[in-house]
Amino acid sequence: MSAYLEAADEMSALEHLHELGCTDGLPIIVPTPDRVARMVLASGLEADMVLGIMGPGNGTATVEKVAVAAVMAGCLADSMPLVVAAIKAVMEPEFDLTEMQATTHCTAPLIIVNGPARHTCGPISSGFGALGPGHRGNATVGRALRLCMINIGGGRPGSSDMALLGHPGKFTYCLAEDEEGSPFPPLHVDRGFQADDSVVTVIGAEAPHSVIHSANADDPQDHEKLLQSLAVGVANMATNNAILTGGSVVVVLNPEHATVLSNSNMNRETVANRLFELTHHAKRDRLGGMIGGAANDGDYACFTEPGQIVILMAGGSGLYSMVMPSWCAGAHNNSAVSVMVDTDQFCEIPGLE
Amino acid sequence: MRDGISIARLGIPAVALVTEEFWPQGDFVANSLGMPEVPRIQLPHPVAGTGDSNLARVAQDVVAEIIERLAA
């Protein structure tokens, strides 16, 4: 059982938690024992069940501590299985959470939700403004992960989280794939799961960068022009992907752009293959200071293999897709990690919001 | 800092070099890994990208202390 703090009232408790550095700077829901107990109960898991150890502070992530963060973030109890899955994902060794929390780069964990949990554990939005304000599930699930990273992992700016600036996705960074509107199989299916599985895929990512392309159905090279624009976005010479190389990257195709590619008989694999080809640069063009200076002949690849290019479909219909370059460092080079969401344990509590 | 701690745990003398700006992070990592007293020496910040002559000056300033700490 976690230790308790005491306060005269909710406002005093809120201010005390701010003073202790336990918040993300925004108001939180005070995690009273009753609220936390009900969140734990809804998870269907034991309060003292250990999910793993979170770096860099090596805090033990129990279900109860995660429930504290979920309460603070304002999560509905329905979302608890997603929060638990996201916590498990970032604690997989391949995610390199300790190094990611400590780096000077701005990276933040992007949570991508696939499968039925998009509807039953949120909902988690995938349409217009899915990465912006107004979507409670997206806002609170990502925030719960961040509060775990602060209070269990110990990542605090300037002393253990050394991001020079960070980015707004460090408050929350969560969306679902628009599986119903996508011309491609769902992301989690292409990553080896069943269509009716619920899966979170987590990847350390920069803030989203917009990529403009105005589709032209009369142009037989329309898909290629779109891919060229996306390739500039994911690995332009200012990104770690182009300088450090070998890390993953995220491409979020809007419905129109996905249709441009599918109308040219492309799928996720062939899109990734082409982006892999288009992100080869001439060695002499390599910038970046710490690496640059060698005017060698020949090309180099920004990615180790096409599978590092994580492609999903989300957003409203229009001109803009999004790309998220990445940090490309850590022992596993900024890998994406997918974890099944365990919804079988979820316990519906009458009257529990 | 983590490298210094990992090497020290192998029984090999180690001194972590930590710049002034990262000194609090070094303390945090040392404490969280259970070796708060792991040897470390403070460097000015920044070091990276400040040029060979400055790096030589920084090295000159700390090399004796590094050797002393490694030999202790």
C-alpha cells in the first residue's frame, strides 16, 4: 500500500502535489484512497501486482501506483486497461525508457491504439484533431503514462529528464488508428496480432510535423510525389533520423493520402519500402555538426530496414498528413513496442465514473 | 554516470565526468542506482563542440584529479 499525504481539503492537496513536483503543471484529480481503490478495482488486478521497474529512478510500478496516475490524469475507469498496457509497453527493454527519460532530445512516448479497445476503453479518437484537445480518452490515457513517468520513473525536468525543450506531446500523446476508414489492414495486424486483439503500440517520437500534399487523380505520379514529400518529412537533414540514422519513425496518413497510395495498389509494406528507398541521402550532404565533415562518395540509408517506418491512418480528410521523426538512440535505437491490451480482467463497477 | 556505475560494479576503478549542467542528473542517477558516492568529477558546460583547444584546457584542468581518483 502506498504512503498517504494529508491535506485539509482538495485545493490544499492539489497545491501540495504541485509543490512536490508530482503533477505535470496542470491541475489534477486528487488521488484520494477511495478514488484510487475504485480505479484498482476496475482494473481487475491486485493493487500490489508489480508491472515492472521504471527508470531512471527505478521506481516499482504497481497497479496501485498506476491507478494513482490514472486518477490524477482524469481517466475514466474504462481506460485503465489501456493505461496498464502502455505502462507495460514502455517498460519492455526494447523501449529503453530510462535512456529516453534522461536524454536531451525532446522525445515523448506516442501511444497508438488498435482493435476493439479503441471503443471500449475510451473511446480513443482517430479522426479530426485526434492529437489535439477535446478528446478525453486521448488526453487522459497519454497523461496517465506521463504522470507515471514523473512519479514512478522519476523523470523531472532539469534534474532527471534532461530534454532541452521537450514538446507538447510530453503532456499527452495518444491516438487510435482509423481502422474502419483505412484502405490498409490495421497496424497491429501487420505487426502480427489478430484483428480482434486490442493492442497499444508505443514509440518515442518528436512532435508531429505536418506534410502537405494536394492529391491530383489525373497525375499518374501522384502517389510518388506524396511519398517524396513524406520522405522529406521523416528524414530531412535536420532530423536525428538523417544524422544518427537507424531509428524508427511514425507516418500518420490522413484518409485522402492513404487513398492516393492504395489507388496505386500500394499497401503498408510497399509504402514503407518506397519510403526506405527515398530516405537514402548522399554522404556528402550529411549535416548535423557532430557527424558531418566527411565528404565521402556514395549514399547512406536513414533506416536500417523498412519495418522501422511505422505507418498508420488517422486524422480528418484533407491536405495534411503527419510524420514524427525520432530520437534514434538508446541501446535499441528507439524501437516501437506493441503490447496486447488485457480487457478480460476489466471489472465494470456500477456507479463508477 | 550509468557507465561509471556499471564499471565500478565490476570492480574496475572508474570516474564519471559530468558537466556542471548535468550534475543534478548525475546525483539523481547515482542515488537511484544505489551508489550515491560513485566517483565523479565536474566539468564546465558545455564541453561538446567547444573546439580542440578548449577540450585540451578542460582535460589539463582535470587530468590530475582523474588519475588521483582512479588510483585511490
